[in-house]
Amino acid sequence: MWWRNNRINRLFFFPQTLSVQFLTVTASMASFSFNTTRIRTPTLQYHKPISKFVYRAKPIKIPSPLSTNPSKSRPKLRCFRPNSVSESSVSTTQEAEEEEFDEVDDDPTMELSYLDPETDPESISEWELDFCSRPILDIRGKKVWELVVCDESLSLQFTKYFPNNVINSITLKDAIVSISDELGVPLPDKIRYFRSQMQTIITKACNELGIKPIPSKRCLSLLLWLEERYETVYTRHPGFQKGSKPLLALDNPFPMELPENLVGEKWAFVQLPFSAVQEEISSLDTNLVFGASLDLDLLGIEIDEKTLIPGLAVASSRAKPLAAWMNGLEVCSIEVDLARARLLLSVGISGRYIYATYNKTPETTSEAEAWEAAKKDCGGLHFLAIQGDLDGDDCVGFWLLLDLPPPPV
């Protein structure tokens, strides 16, 4: 059976529990570490840097009076535009366009417009977008805003600065169109974004362009890119304000009761070898299974095939309808609330549900702690599986999930 020898020997029901023999997870978890705040830092196993940050074409530099002296070398960028924080902060000269590539490469005030020449523009149908202030002041002493856009594979990358007095849906709509025109890519079918405070502006801009806006924290490429930009761009910008807190912090709302259509019948903490997880991921398309995967190579995660990945298995006699409903929620992560003996399901931008509860005993607390520890050992990687029967062979829904801290901006 699918979970044979992989399920921790405790079976839980919604909402009550059935106490069986306890078995800790950590004894079978492989030693593995993934530093989510510095994705380029290798630990016990080597983690690749984001390979798509290697650019192939020589850029054109247009200088800004805010430019600083170069320090460490950064990845090569394909095409730059002048800093648009304010009109008086931009100057364009022929001499600047002829300056050496290395100087361009180190200028944190430059903007980026890049499309991987090996990528078919028509294949990019979904974008990830952030439109928010940065810890940078312009020459007026006002916070600079920035639009950052990419696709899941980082084949498309675009950044543009804006002054704070032009932040509206019209500006965003025009910028989205300019990306399409400048890079020769079609307007996307969908745009994911993760800041609830920008929902009105983003939704209006997308609707006017016939694009489906999707509020979701499953913008992992974008989130990791913002982390990388904070370290290599923002902190080196001459207007950087150290200690500045994000203007639009991410929400962490009080969890709500789970809607009836999302309730399963029983659940269990489980674990699967990474090789088996990969098989489930590959079946998402071939077997028309509901769910979602992650590009682990892009995220820089390398895991041994025998490493056990923690997960949550949910069984229901109406497994397919349950998986279908879950598929429309942009499932982000699952965490254990140890103090209240419950599981919390994070979906979309700020949706949090009390997914399940269990009787709080020393044994169940230890088991929940072990599951969270196993997740931490895997760099936050975990999964949700939906089945008709926990001892069955078929899985009708499989979501690969990853805990990530909020971006520093």
C-alpha cells in the first residue's frame, strides 16, 4: 500500500483522535539542512545558486547620479533602463552607454528587463508580481516603490522603480503592457501576487487587461528573488535605509474554522522517501491528479532520494471532490500549533484555517514536535496528500509545500 511503512503509527480522525502506538519521525529522517534566508549558502548538502541569475547578453548602462562605487561583482544583467524614481534623478549620455560592462554590473540603481533567449515567449503564460515600497529613499526623501515581475522559471525578469506619487492601477496596467511590448512576450493568462494590501490595485489593473489575478504565497521564485535583491541590490543602493521595516507587511490572520467542503474523515502524519515524492509529482500531469509541485532545482534544493519527507495524508470517501476544492485554494503550507493541539492550513495570501485538531497528550505533543522538526530538517519541505483510503494505492491530490520566511522588503 502507498503509506505502508511510511505512516507514523497514529491515525487521527476529524476532529477526534484514535490513539495507537507512537513512533517518532526523527529517527528515520536523513540529516539535511537548507538555509532559507541565504539560499546560496551550502550546508550539509550542496545547494545550487539560482542558476537563472546568470545572464547571457551584454547590457547597456544608463547612469544615475545616485550610482555608487562598485564593490562585489553581481550576476550580469541583460538590459537596463534609467532609474525612474524621479525625473531629476535621471541623466542619459552617450558616454555612459559606452562605459565598461563591469561598472554596469555593479550599479544597484539600474533596472532590469530580461528574457532568456532560449525560452519560447509564448510558453510564459503565468507571471509573479510584486509592487511595493523598498527601504530606499529618493532625492525627495520619499520611499521608492518598485515593480518586480518574473515567471516561475525566472526566464522572464523585470524591475522598474517608481516615485511614491504615481502608485495606482493605471501605472501598474501601463507597466504590465510595457513588459509585454519590451520583451516581446504575450500578456499572461494569470498573475500571482502575495501582498493583500495591493489587492485592489493589482486586481483592477489585471481585470482591465483580461488577466486573472491570483492572490497566493506560492510565488516562491519571486520571494527568493526579492531575498536575493535585498542582499545584492537594495542594501548597496545609495538611498538604502538600514532598519527600515516593510511598508506592507505580510498578514498572519487569526485562523478560521475549516469550510465543510474541505473537511476530510481521517488524517495521519506520514513520511515518504524523496524518490517517492518525485514519483507523485510526476503523476500530477500524467494521471490528471489534483495538486501542485515546486521547481526544486530552481529553488536550489538538493535532497538524497532516500531522505524521508514529512507530510500529511488525508482520507475521505469523497476524495476527488475534496481534492478539487483544495486545488482552487493555492495551498501554501501546513503547520502545527502545538499550544492548541491543532493543524493550521495556509492558503492564498492570508487565508488560514484550523485544518484539524487532536487530543493533547505528552505522546501526541511529541509526535507533532517530531513532525515539525522533520520539516525543519528538510528545509521546510513537506506535502499534503488526499486519498480515498490511507491504505490505498491511489492518491488523487498531492501538493508539495515549502515553508519560507517573509521577504525582508
